[in-house]
Amino acid sequence: MALAGSLLDLPNRGARWVLHFDAEQQAFKVGQPPLERVDIAIPLEAMGDLKRLGRWIREHDPSGEHVDRIEEAQQRLLDYSVPVYVVETDDEGPLRAGFARLNSTGARMRADEVFDALLGAPASGPSLDLGYLAAHCKQLGFGSPPRVEVMKAILAMSGQDPSRRVESLPEQDLGKLVTQNDAEAALSRTIAFLMNQCGIPRLRLVPYPVVFFILSRWFHIYPECEAETLNLLARWVWRGVATGAHERAAVSRMRHQVRAIQDDGPDAAIDRLLSHVETTRPLAPWVLHRFHHDNARSRVEMLALLAAAPEDRAGAVALDTLLDAHRIAREVFMPRDVAAEDKELARTAANRVLLENKDTNLQKELRSWELGRHQATLATQLIDAEAFAALANRDPGAFLKQRANIVCAAVDALLVERTGLNEPELRPRSHYIELEEEE
């Protein structure tokens, strides 16, 4: 695969596949040819096809000696025989054991590549296309999850441990994996739930991605749920966020939550899930830490900023615009513009707004607003009169301190609302009817 990735002229390929051959030094090297050697060093993709090689030679006109060396190197590459062994057997056990041993050293295949290798043949179990399922999630407007995350979701739906190595699964368990159609349906319901009931509009904003495959199991077993059950399930998501129960590092806790979802009824299953995220104490006041888009706490802060329905002077700020431009939660002040004692605060969400602006100088843009005319719009960016006054006076320290208070209060309010810790836990009507009948 590595050789093919370097020889094929593929769009948007990663830097690790970019190589070149230096005809003078007769050596293969990493990266594109240096500018000073473009006439004697040829990109490897140009050697993967006779027409591409001929075009390169005409454009760069290397010496005859260099052409001979390039053609010889190309012939060796294209004529190289990769040994393949075909083992015919009705017992897949020894084959998978051999595969696991071969994949235990050197450059090991990723978990999703192992998944494809084991499920590529019909005899190995159901046909499941991780790439197709990831693309399906993207089409729903949620973003494309990594293939490894889709694989974990499939394992969870099928009652398997999502953290388990696929090659270690017994043959009978591989044969029990969900079908492609069932996986697609469960992922669709999971995405709709996260976007609508949980208020998490994109995969990249999910604080703890572990909920993605746990919920996939839920919606595989319980495709239709009453509104009260969905409300409790959303509280489970947010309570796990608020308490850290969904932290990816807690593998054993994740396994227990996957096993909690059994087909003995949604009431019993939701009770078991909620028991993993229970808290008997009020939530601690939110404290800002360094902001990073991939950090769970920072994602909670971004969701709090989004909950304010951010606007600019033209109207609502489109989330798709922010995501496509990679400008979600941009800095108002650059760290170099902030005094030393305020630099750490400048690295937090106190210095971030959800604002699309072609000009990179957001503080200039915000200062051009008028408090009287744009006070309501400023409020959607979590900027009050005091913070705006500090901004207008070019006082980064005062702005950051005031906005830190506002952002923390917004996160606290969001978590109280979404976790429902201060509200009764209503069950579907059928639950109370069953209790009356038992009495």
C-alpha cells in the first residue's frame, strides 16, 4: 500500500507518501524535489506511469545518463513482484491466528484496517464498509467520524467490547456483527439524537466521543423511544460530560456502560446508564483552562457559546461557515497584545468568540460596533456593557477578566439545564401504569 500510495498520482494524499528519486545521487528521498534539483530529481508519482514519466522527461530535459538511471529505477519498481501466499482451508481460526501474529510487529495495521481485512471475505462474516458508514454520517451534516470510531460503534451495537482487538474475536462473534443496513440506521438515529436532543450539532463538538458508540448500541437495540426516555438519555450524556464519567481514559467505565444497555426494556437500561453518571453533589463552578479545540472542556465552552445563538451585525452566524473556514472560537486578542499577567487568561475561552470575519483583527471589528445599536448582538457573543467598554478602551486585561466571568456563568447555566440535576426525572406514561398494576 505504501508503494502504491507513492507511485499513484492521487489528489490530497498525505505528506508521508511524497517521495522523489535523485538521478544524480541514485537515491530515493522523502518529500518533493528541492527547487535547485527539479531537473535531476523526479517525484515518485511521475515514475508510476509511462505517460507521466515521458511528460516529465519532456518538461525537464535531463541528460541521457540521468534518463537511463530514472528508467532503470522505474523498471525495477514496476516489475517488482510482491509475494502472495494463498492458504485454502475451511477453518478460519488458524488463519486469523497467523494474521494476528504477522500484525504484531513492525508497522502494524490500524484497527480499522484489520477490521476490513477480516471482514473483506464473505466467509468471514457480514460485509461492512467503514468508509461508507463514515461518509453517511457526513451526509447527515454531523461530520465524518474516523473509521476506527465507526468500527467501535459496530462492535458496541453487536454486543462486543469496543476496545477489543478485532483479530482476537472468535469466528462465531464475527459472524454476529450487525448488518450494514442496521449499522446505518443506528448511526442515523444516534446523530439525530445528538443534534436535536443533546444540542451537539457536530461530531467535532462532542466533548467525549465515547458517547458516540455507546449511543449507537442504544439506538440499535431501542430504535424507537418515547420522549421522556430520550430526555433521560440526553441527561445521561450531559451528566457524564459534567462529571467526567465519559472520559475516554476510563476504559473499564466505558465497558460497563456498553454492557448496561441490554434488551430487557428501556426503563431498566436507562436506570443502569444513569447509575454510572450519578452525582449527589451540586456541580462545581466552572473554571477556565487553556483552550484547545480537541479538549473536552473547551468543547463544552464552545457549546455554551453556541447556546447563546451568536450573531454579527448582519444576523445569525452560520456554524457551517465557521467550521468550513476553521475559524470556530477565534481569539479576540493575540497573546502578544496582552500583558504578561493576563497571558494565561488570554489562552482560555474568555478570549474566544464565534464570529466570522475576513479580517483577522477581531478586536478591531468588535470595537467598530456601537453599544447602543448592537447591545443585543454583543450579548449573543457573551459580551456585556462592561466588557465592551474595556474593549473600546483597549484594555485587554479588563476585557478578559469580565468575559471570563460571563463565559463561566454561561457554562454553569448550560450544564445545570442539560444535566437536569435539579429537575424531576419523568418516565413514560407506561412506566407509571406498570407500577400501579404491580401495586
